[in-house]
Amino acid sequence: MKCDEFLARVRERGEYTGRDEAQKIAEEVLGVLATRISPGEVEDLASQMPAPLGQTLIGAKRQQAENFGIEEFYRRVAERTGARPRTAQWDASAVLSTVADAVSGGELNQVISQLPSSYAVLFGKADLAD
């Protein structure tokens, strides 16, 4: 998936006013995700993402994944975007469901398998991808 298509989907799903807003939200959500999954998985995911967003993931990866639940994920997204946690949930869903469309099912399973089951819904999945 090309970056323009990815951001157009995020913009539509998140009902954002423009491409710039969609890109900012996407970068912030991906930045939080990159701290939550293993560095190797960040690299694998980044390799399947449109170039600028893949670079966002690589730039945010840590030496070791941090362990935090879904509410902390929302809090961190909200902190980065200046939104309320409920809005951050909306933002995360708009971005991560688009990630699910952009990467292979195997890669998506690898990402989701590193997260508590409560995260799967953000990717538009009840559980692991088919």
C-alpha cells in the first residue's frame, strides 16, 4: 500500500479534516505501538509499511518492548496527540485497522501475538488474523 492510500484510509476512518492531521495521528499511534512490541517485530512491521511510516516505527523502537495494557496505550496516544483517552481510542483504531489492511496476515499475527488480547479489536480483529 502506498503512503497516500494509507493516509486516505486513516483520514476516512478517523474522520480527520485533512491529510496532515491523518499523518500526524498515524505517526503518533505508530510511535506508541513501536514502544510496545519487540525491536525485531518493529523492523518486520516497518518493512511492510509505506516508507515514511515505516521510518516512524524504526525511529520510535526501543531496545526492549515496554509492557503496558490497552488503557496505558490510549493514555500515551492521548498525551502525544493532545486528545482525551476516548478520542485516542478512536485514533488508534483508525490507524491500526489500516495497518491491518496494509500488511500481510502473517505479519499482523506476529504483531498481535505480542500484545494482550484487548488490542486485537484496534486492528479490526476479534482475535488473530486469518
